Amino acid sequence: MARFTSGTKAQAVVLAPRQAIWDVLTDPALVAELTPLLKRIEADGEHWTWHMTGIDVLGVKVAPTFTERMSYRELERIDFAHDPPAGVDERAGVEGWYVLTEVPESEGGGTHLATSLDITLELPLPKLSSPAVTPAMRGVMGQMGERFSRNLLAHLGVSQR
């Protein structure tokens, strides 16, 4: 088994109030509903355990489960860090954040939403395959991000710019 890490960053102005976006991003059931390849999220206080469906990376299908410690700065920032329970060996984890900034009406209004995440997967592939695995992971993450974004906008009934 080797560990592979890939990351992504995104930002957009979502034409919705910051509170509406915050309410979605802090609701584990709703995040699970809007996120492709995600079966469910189990929330236990500050810990959210993510249960993914099968993800195919270069012909290796994995269905990772990983636990994230969520921390919040009300209406401004959500940070998440891999924090598995003691004695549990999780083969995947994510580190990242969401930042929400209100856009003044004089600039068109809405909420500037910025995201960053790095996912680490332990796969039964040689570390030498990293030049192929990392872009494949980035592609899956990109597709998930695009679909989550579309689902979020549809849920909120708004567009972005």
C-alpha cells in the first residue's frame, strides 16, 4: 500500500446570502445529499464520518470511510482535518476549509465562497505510479466539486458568477 495525495482549490461568488450557504455546509445530511460519490455522513459532535461509494482510481476501486474533525468560525470559516478515532486505521483522509465572505451590494451582492481540500488515499499501488495516480485523483475530485457546486446552486435556487 502506498499513500497518494491530491488537492484542489475553488472559488466563486454565489448569489445567495451567506447564512443560506452556511446552513447547507454545516448540515451533514444535506452535504451528503449534494455530494456525488458520498453515501452518508455520520455526525458525532465535532466529528463527521464520511462514507464514500466506490471511487475508481486507475482501475482500483475503493470505498473509503474517514473521520473529520470539523471546526467553525460562525458564518466565516469551516475547517476540517482528518481525525480518526483512537485505534482505527483509516486509509483515507481529507484536510481543508471553506471560507465565506459577504459581497457588498455595491459589488453585486452574494457570498464569495472559497474552498481548499487535500485528500490522501492509501491504495494497493506502487508509489512509483504517483505520476498517474495523482492526476486521476485530481480528475475525480474535480468532477465531484463541479457536481457538488451544481447541486448546491440548484438547492439554493441561485446562480454564481
